[in-house]
Amino acid sequence: MSHSNVADKLDRPLRDLRISVTDRCNFRCPYCMPKEVFGADYAFMRDPQLMSADEMVAIARSFVELGVTKIRLTGGEPLLRKDLCEIVRRLKTEVGVPEVALTTNGWLLARYAEELRDAGLDRLNVSVDSLSAETAGKMNGMGLDSRRVLEAIDLASSLGLPVKINTAVRRGINDHEVEDLAEYFRARGLTLRFIEFMDVGNSNGWQSEEVVPAQEIVDRIQAKWPIEPVAPAYRGEVASRYRYRDGAGEIGIIASITEPFCRDCHRARLSADGKLHTCLFSALGWDVLSELRKGCDQESITRYLTDIWIGRRDRYSDERSERGGRGDAEPKPEMSYLGG
């Protein structure tokens, strides 16, 4: 088997790597980092535990050898990491990653947008869960309204950065804003992706009753603006895409709960302390950083990653569906650790 054709036990290739660059965040969103758990005395990772830029570049180089074509930088909040723009630049110039993307809550985006663009960032996803000051403050856990983030999105777009918007929809919290959010972002020509509330981690109090199903969201949008499905751009595309028939862009729906996409999942996730997880819901992580710090050369790291991927069998969301929509009682890594 050539490195570029590595596939797991379910014949899923490795194409997409998500790297969490920090476990810290300046928000306390209840579905990810509830402040009751992640309070002032919470023990976040110290710098020596985190991958350095050099270490990220070395590990990323092995992933690219195995067929990865896209790396998404996540967190925590990745813009809290001071060398983030350097990491982006090195992934593009030294590793030659075809696509480097970033997911952010947008609070610090205006400060770094131009530098990120100049470093070679290809794509940007910004989380916006509400347009209302009250609901936004509730959703981010800090009482902050979304105006600053919305202005940063406008700035990033004006700089030529391709921007998509992520909205986590939770019944009884922000589901009443589905149409308002769609209207706001379609007027700006930006793709908005609605995400079903997921049972990630052990701290967000997930209940299936709080999930707003993808079909309900589609029906509500369709009732206001006619839409039609768009074929996936590639195998394993996470969002189901729909275009507005009047030409005003697209929406996407990420339906991990009601329409699992495990069968085509080609993502690996690297935590900020260098542990490889082959599923967002898997507590099992392989310590790639320790292997690197032991002195393993590039070829050894590549072989190590190959062995992990070819043994992969994960299909958590499919199994949740088979259990009738119930989450697994086994502990799962927190989203702030793996980056979603």
C-alpha cells in the first residue's frame, strides 16, 4: 500500500486533519466549555504540554504523506495562540498543505484577519449562534453580544478571505433565530451552516430533545426562500448543501445526530498535546507527540500514523442511531480538547 492510499478497516481514506492548537478559550459556550466546569481554577494545559510550531509542522508533514489535503486549525480558540499565523504560513510553505482552514469564535478576528490572509490561510469558519445580544450572551456564556464578531466577519470578507458561518442550533435557546440568521448571511453572500446539537464530551448536558433535526431546519428555510439540494463537492463532505433558487448563495446542514456520516468520514484529529483521535467521540488517543519527542524520525512517525489509521473502525454516530438516538455512557473527550 502506498502512503497516499492509506485506508481504514471500512475503506475510508485519510484526507482531513484537524489540529487543536490550544485547549483555552475566551468564551464559555454551554455546549462546549460550560463555565460551571471550566471555571477560574480549571487546569488548562501548560506550554510544555502543547505542541510547538516545529512539532506541528513535523507531524503535519507525515499526515500529508498519508494523503491529507486539508488541515483545519481549531481549539479552544485558536486565535489565543500567539504563533498561529506562523503556523499557518509554515503549513502552507514548508509542508505544502493544499488547504489550510481555521475555525474561530471571531472575537479576536479583526486583529489578525489581514495577517492570516497574508500567511496563506485558505478558508475561515466563524461561529455565530445568534444575532440577538441577549441570546448571543447566553450562548457564549460571557454575556457578549455578536456585534464585534459580525463586524470582524465583514472585515475578513472585505480582505478576500473565504468565510463560512457555523451556527449550533439548540431547541429552546436559539432555534427561533434560524430564519433571521439565514436572512442576515444570505444578504451578505456568505454560506451559513446549521449544526445539530451534538453529544460531544461529558459536560454539555446533551439531551436528544434539544436537537433541532436537519429536516426541520430545511423545511423552515424552504418555507421562506425556495432552496434545492447541491451535490457534494467530494466524498465525505460533512454538510448537506442547499442553494437558494434566487441565486443568493447556499446554506449547509451538519446532521451528525439525525443523518450520521460515519461511512464516509475521512477525518483525524490531533489534540493540542499531540494525541491522535480517529473520531470526535473517541476517548482513545495515541500519543504522537511523545513519539516525536523520543526522537523518532519522520519515516517512523509516518509508519506510526499509518498503523493507527489502517486499524480504525470508528462509527460512533451510526452506533448512536442504532441505539435509538441515545448517547454512549462511556466518557468522551471534550470538544474544547479536540476542536470539534
